[in-house]
Amino acid sequence: MSHARPLPARPSAPSGPRGRWTVLVVLCASLLLVAVDATVLHVAVPAVSEDLRPDGIELLWIVDAYPLVCASLLILFGTLGDRVGRRRVLLLGYASFGLASALAAYAPTAEVLVLARGLLGVGGAMIMPATLSILRHVFPDRRERALAIGVWSAVAAVGAALGPLVGGLLLEHFWWGSVFLVNIPLMVVCLPVGRWLLPESTGDGTGPWDVAGALLAASGLFAVILAVKRVGGGDALTAGTVLAAGLGVGLLALFVRRQRRRRFPLIDLAAFARPAFGTAVACIVLTVLALVGLALVAAQYLQLVLGLSPSETGLRLLPLSLAAIAAGLVGARLLGRLGPRVMVASGFLLTAVAVVTMLALDEQDRPLVMAAGFVLLGFGLETTLFGSYESMLSDCPSRQAGGAAAIGETAYQFGAGIGIALLGSVMNFKYAHQVRGLGERREIERADAEAASHSLGEAYTVAARLGGDRGQLLRDTARDAFVHGMHMTLGASALMLALGALAALRLPRGRVLVPAAADGGRTPEGDAARRRRLVSSG
């Protein structure tokens, strides 16, 4: 007698509340490291340059290899997780991130460090979408999921802001490799804990995985983000930038065309036409654009203009982090009362008010104004991020959670790249123009003025070498130019945040409720139930 082989049971989320929230702790711990690693190297660049002696191109790739590789591979690994298992991809990401961190910490040459930073990007691209898609699976109840997404998005926002400060604190006591070495103990813990605790989940497995489409998306995103970073570095109209931008746009156009023709596409492009998804993705880009640009300017202002140490800078930025965490914790309640449209638009406006408040900052230390601005900034940014991620993730069926998470994370990385490029260009234009004026007026040598125009840190180095009245003149002028450039950057940020508030008006007015039992993702009935809206998107 033959017996039918039983079908494997579908992986389920941890049944008890304690298990679900423990899973969230594991996911957020690993996400924090990935978010911090995106910006932690900025303050270690001088030490790396002194030790490894990289040339200009190598130094650029040491800084940019991680975000470039990570952003370009998010869609590839996010959709792969939907096919082969999100936990499997996440654990492989943990291992890759830990090994790459060890290689980076003890890199003997600049070439090895570039390779290690690229491998860190591969690990990060595995980890980031997997954490969000597993969260989508572990918290089927939307109310609990809203709170979990609030915590998750707060960790992502705080991690990006804390990167330079963590790096600064480590460099006060250890060598530059320590900024990578701290990743290893947590990854060593996350691997066995994740294997034991995290549930496995996949999509419905319908149709083959589009390998060619995934490679097209990765290559196109890499080229486009490389072009954005080159613009931010002052190479806007060079042949390399134009070639990268044209190649990236062409590859992404081919990707979109391929996805529209396939029966089983990697990405449901129709989702972008839905306000709850497409508008939410745009809001993520605008939010992170403001967050990363402002965090970079704030860290330099606190340390170079006010002369604070990295630890003192961390204390000054603490209100921003605490406000972001508080917004994440109350986000679910706010979303229930306000709905996505009002919540996200209000977050943008609150952030714009914070930015306008910080226009009062100058060469004098104003701790109360700064603290008030950072509280408003942290709460506003996190409110916007929370509402956008929750709207985007809840609008998609669970079988597409990996792809949706990858799109959200790609938007995050793309916004970070544009933020540094755009706001950095605004900052550098004002700063460099004012400092170069010293050379044009013959108050200092043109060569010295040109060297000082690259950054405030370089201006201080040149001023120390010149000494006397000319050194003091350069130091005062550079500091004044930086503050004026910061004000221009804040003004540009306020304008973009106002545009974000207008864009948020396309989000649904009320929450789109998805019955937990209906959103299974494996059956047509589950998808049909998901599409029944209990609240009008009005």
C-alpha cells in the first residue's frame, strides 16, 4: 500500500507574545549594526589615510563601496529570500557581515579594505530586507505589527545618525579597525540565536526566480547610485558621471520592461500606482534625504565649529535619538487615530519646523535651541518613517514581503545617497566660495585658500600651518563660511520637507485594514480578502 507523502507545514510565526518580541530584538540588533556601518567610516577616513596611504580613487571607494553594493543588491536578495527562505538569507548575511568585518578591521592594504567594504555591502543587502520581511511574517496582527515597525524604523533612523559618533568614540581609544571589529561579537551571537529563534518563511513559490531581472536591477541601481555619489563629490558634468547615469537609467528601463512582460515578475510594478505603496516609497526617500544630510552637517558643526569631543557630540545628539525612539513607540497609537495621510504629512511639517528652529544656530553654543530642534527633528523624522513603512508594508501581501522590504530599503539607501550629494553640494558651494575669496583678495595665498576650501577640517590644518594673523583670519572665515553653508542646507531641507508634506496628501486618509487570517499570501482567497478595504483611501 502506498502512502501519500504529507506536505511540509507552512512555517508559522512564534505563537506567544514573548517569542515575537524577542524576535524583534534580534532583528533590530542586527539592523542597528548595518545602519551604523553605513556612516561609521566617515570619521575614520583620516586615520585610514595615514595608515594605508590610499590614493584619491581608492579612498573614494573605501567610503562608497559599502553603500553602493548594499543598495544595488537589496532587490536581488529581498526577492531571493521570498523564494528560498528569508531566515536562510538573513543567516547567510550575518555570516558574511561578520567575516567581512574581520577582513576590514585587519586590512593590510587599501585594496583589501575596498574588497572588505564591498563584502560588508553584500551582507548588509542580505540583512536589511530580511529583517523587515520576517517582521511582516512574525507580526500578522496589524496593531502589533505597527508597534514593531515603529521600533524597527526608529532603530534604522538612530543607527544612521549614530554612525559618525560611534566611530569617533572608538577612535578616541582604539585604532581605526575597531569601527569594524565591534560588529563581530554581535554577529557571532546573532547566528546561533537567529537559527534557533527566527521562523523560516517564504513566498508562495509561484514561477521561477528571474535571475536576469535581478542582475539587471542590481547593475542599474549600482550605476545610478554611483552617478549620484559622483555628483555629490563635485563631478557632476564629467564623462564618468554622465556614462554611469546613462547606463544606470538604461538598465533600469530594461528591468521595468522585462518585469511588465513576465508572468511572474520580481517586483509588482503595479504596486507603485497604489497611493499606500508608491507614495510611501517616495516619502521614505524624502525623509532619509533630510535625515542623512542633516546628521552629517550636525556632527561636523558640533565637533568643528563648537569644538566638542565625540563623546560630547553624542550627548548633544541624544535628544534626537530619544525622540525618535519615543515616536516609534507611540507611532501605532498615532496611526490609529490620525491615519497614514495626516500622520506622515504632520511628521514632515514637524521636521520642517525643527529645521527652521535650527537656523538660529551660529558660532555661539546655544544648547537649549539645539536640544529643542533635535527633539522636534527626531520625533518628526521617525513619525514620517514609521507611517511610510507601515503603509508600504501593510499594502502588500505577505508572499511579497521580501520584495516590498527590498524596495523600501532601496528607497532608504537611495535617499541617503541623494541627501549627501544634494545637501552636501549646497553646503560645499557656499563654503568653498567664501573661503576661496581670501585667495582672490590676496589675503592668503591662492593655493592655501584652495586647499582650505575642501572642508572645514582642512581649513583648520592650513590655518595651523600658516599661524599668526593670517592663520586666525582663515580659521574665522572658514568657520563663518561653514555656518552660512549650514544655514543654506537647512533652508534647502525645509523646502524639500514641505514638498514631502504635499506628497503625503496622496496617502490613504484612513488605515487599510487587512484581516490577519486573510493575508496568508499562498492562496487566491487570501489575496482577495486582502484587497477588501475596510477603510476608504479617500
